[in-house]
Amino acid sequence: MEWMLLPYRRYAEFTGRSRRKEFWLFQLFQWLVALVVMAVFGRTGYVSSGFFAAAVTDVSGVGGGLLALFRLVSLIPGLALAVRRLHDQDRSGWLLLLILIPLFGWFALLVLMCLDGTRGANRFGSDPKDQNNADVFA
């Protein structure tokens, strides 16, 4: 749980580096909160079009407001975490603008977020996996 909440403690910190573990557990936390809100406040329906059918969950009212507020509060920590994740690979945070390229940009960022960071210190700071480094989480 500590790794899921660490980006909120480092709220708008766009400098430094973050591990894959921190990034993906934060993403998991985002999904879990959304699923709980949908389970409690959501209304499930089914949409059918030709051969395809899908279950959809509509969250409106109080649940929709809570989910929107949670996503708004999580926007800055999520962006800062993504920038730090790119810094861990010695890449510029401006690469987040790849998301503006339809389909390819999203896929490219997904791949980048899955790659391991550089070993040792780089231009953005010391290695967050280094157990002897006490200032990573300070």
C-alpha cells in the first residue's frame, strides 16, 4: 500500500526518478478505486450492436462526482510520476507528449513505462533501487 500512495506524498515533484513498481502499483490503485466506486454507485447495463455485446457501467450522481474528484486529485501526482518514470530511464519528461499521437503514442508510452531504468546515477538523480541511497524517498 505504501507504494500505491507514494505519488501522493511526492505530489508535484517532477524531479528525480521513480521505479516501475511505484508506477504500476499507482496505476493499480487508480483502477481499484474506480472499480470500488463503480461497484458501489454504478448501474450496469448492456449494449448490443450486431454481433457484439458489451456490459457497461454508468456512474452518475454522487458516485460520478466522487470518481471525478478522485481523478482530478490524482492528475498532478500521475503526471509527476510518469515524468519521474521517464527520468529513471534517462529520458526527458517531454516524451509524455507522445500521447498526443493517436494509437502509436499510447503504445510507445506503454512500452517505455515497462522498461527498466538505468543502473546507477543518471542526470536526473541517483538510482531508486540502490538500497544504500537514503535520499531517494526523503
